[in-house]
Amino acid sequence: LLNINVGGKLFQIAYKAAARYPVTRLGKLALYTDPLKKLQLCDDYSVQKNEYFFDRDPSIFHYIFHFYRSGVLWIMDEMCPSNFVEEIEYWGINLKYSQSCCRILFEEKQDELSEYLKIQKELEAELEPLDSTQQFEGKFLGWFRKMIWNLIENPYSSVPAKIIAVMSSIFVLISIMGMTLSTVEEMKHKTGKMWMEQLEMICAIFFTSEYLMRLISSSSLKNFLRAAFNAVDLVAILPFYIQILFENLDEGDTLYHEELHKMENVSKLGKVLKLIKLMRIFRILKLARHSTGLRAFGFTMRQCYQQVCCLLLFIAMGVFTFSALMHSVEHDVPGTNFTSIPYAWWWAAVSLSTVGYGDTVPDTILGRMVAFCCISFGIILNGMPISILYNKFSDYYAKLKAHEIEI
């Protein structure tokens, strides 16, 4: 018998039983005749007791011991997957010796644990700032950049930092409100337009100052430019300066400005300016910097992109299928709106979403049956992945809140 001492507990295994598995650690111990090779396989050896000592977990070795006796590796649900895999790798035993039912459940548990640890790491990275106060030590104007970093990136560091965070959110809301009011007919006259331009200039100056302060306080320019929030900040201020650049290409040439003014109304340049002004709507994304809910929503979309793509695929399949069916049963009806399959896409999309505007409706009995099937499919379709997304969003939001409290 092999006398095995694992963590202070003694086990006895027959040489023949261990030798049946020559690749394993105990199999090699039973087959080797060289004492030096045997000592390399264990942590210690007692000559008096003829006992091999292993400094391993004795609770898990019970399953290893049972494996040598029965040839089957049992796996219990309460065991930690990482610890169990580490132990059986040490003893040289493969999971293939376990029952298929146990192995499938164990691998599922492993995948769940790996996914959980991955999400926890990404959640911590979501709240972890790009820089830390330690990174400014020994750098040029480190104390000054650290002070600015605390003001901009750490709203809980001081009262002025909280004030700046609140002001940032207020200026975002004011900017969005100003952009909205600028489209009102009453605000397009000279006085209203002047007020809107001044308001836009003040907001742009504040956003520019905020962006420059973040740039100055950053310890790594590369990480700063790659950060998503900093890209949003840049998009928030670029339209203002691009608009000024287009409108003031040549201040000295009056005729050129008259031609430019005409171009703004009728040419491609005017469309470009309108598009640039529309980009100011992305300023609302700046609120995500101080909003846990928006961060949780963005994190959910990144983690559930497969479910979202699957949902979009099902919607596209439903739109194409039901629009083709509706066209085939309705195209002969006089005055129908389903004159072609592309014209039926809008009806199918609205029906699948269960909104049902009623602007386009079928007239025949077969058409109404197709519409009923389309709506029923939309209800089932919306119920499956949306519940998953909501549950994940709630979970991620709670975890982000918990991490914020810890920080």
C-alpha cells in the first residue's frame, strides 16, 4: 500500500490501483523505482512511517482517493471550481474521468464564475479613473495637476469639485435647451438669435475650459485621447469652432461672404453647417460622466451586444417575412398602400413593435390574419430579450452603485 499523508490526513492506496493511471502523480509514484524521482513528486517523505507527505487540501483529496478506488471522479456542487481544477491538475487527473452529467454542470459553473469575474473586473474599470493621485508624483507641476485632477475628476474630494460637477451638468442642460429654443420660430428674429448665440458661446467656453483642464491634468496623453468620455467632450465643443471657421473664412471680402451666405442656404456647405450644429445634441452624453444610470445602460449594451444583435436579426426577419405576406394578399385590392414589399416594410416594423400607428391597415380578411400573426410575433419577440436586458441592467446598476459607495 502507498501511505499518503495529505494535509495531516492519512490515506492508503494499493500500488496496483495507482499504477492503473500512470500519467497521474500517484501513478508515477507507484511505478517509479528511483527514490530521487519519488521525492520530486511529493513535498516530504517519512522513512520511519514509509509515508509520502503532500501539502494539499485533504477535503478535495477525498474525491481523488475515491477516483483511484472506483475509476470515477465525482464532483460536488458546493466545491469552488477554480480550487477543484487546481487540485486535480496537481494530481494529474483529467475531468474526462468524471460522469458526463457532473462534467457538464461543472463546466457550466466554471463558465458562470469566469463570466462573473470578468464582469466584476470590467465594472471596476468602468468606475476607475484614468489617472490616480499617485501618478502625479515626481512629474512636472505634479501638485498643480493633481489639484486640477481632483477638481475635475473627483467630485467627492472637496466642495469646489462638487460645485464644478454640478455646474457641468447644468451647462449641458442649458446648452441643450438653447439648441432646442433656437429652432422655435419666435426665437429666430435678430434679438432672439443674438441671445442664443451668446448663450452658445458661454457654454462652449465652459466646455472648452473643462476639456483643457482635463487635458492638462492627464498623466498620459494616449490614454486621455482613447477614453470614451473625453471623446464625447471633444465632440461637444468641436461644432462651435467648426461653425465659426466656416462662417469666418474671409472677413475682409464682403462679396465672398454674400456668396457664402447664399451657399449656406442652398448648397452643400449649408447642409454641412446644419449637420455640425446638430452634433451639439451629443452634449447630453456628457451627463453620463456623473450619472450611474447612464453608465449602467452603456455597460449593459456592451455586455449584451449579442442579445441586441439577435433581437435586431429577428426584427429584420419578421419585417421581411410579414411585409412579403401582406403584399401577396393585399396588392390586388383597389387603392391599397401595399403596392410593393418595400412599401409594406413600414407597416411590418410598426406592427412588430406593437405600436400600431394605423396609418396603413389591411382591407381583406387574409390581410388582417397576417396582421394578427405579425402583432403576435412582435409581442413574443419583445418579451424574450428585453426581460434579459432589464435584469442585467438592474444587476449592473446595483453593482455600480455599490462600487461607488466603496470608492
